[in-house]
Amino acid sequence: MSSPLRELRLACRRLAARLVLVVVAVVSVGLGIGVNAAVYSLFNAVFLQAPTAVGITTALFLTAAVAAAYRPARQAGHAQPVDELR
């Protein structure tokens, strides 16, 4: 029976002989793990996390800012973008 060290050396020699296959396999596994982590992070942020107070405050601030941007145009009598489409 051969020693584990001898088998490890033999395995390393066989992998070195097929270097392209090893590189493709390592890159494929790395990309798979990266894509999986990115998709899970996006799913977690969009569907699983409850809205935070900071997120709600930011949404309210942005909504108020957009409303304020349209308010002077409406008071001056200019047509709104929605009115132009009708």
C-alpha cells in the first residue's frame, strides 16, 4: 500500500499535466459561487429584509424633492409631462 504523501505527489503531477482543465474548473466554480452570492444578496435585500427607518425616510425625502421640483412649473402654468401625453 502506498503512502498518502506519495499519492498526493502523483495527484499533483496528474493535475499539472492537465493545467487547462484545472484552470477552467477553478474559474467555473469561482464564478458559480460569486453569481450565487450576488443573486442571494439581491433577493435578500429586495424580498426578505423589512424596510428600515432610514430607507423610509430616504424614500419620503426623495418623494418630497420630486414633488417640489414639479411644483413651481405647475404654479407657473407650464404643462406637466403627463399632460403633454394626453
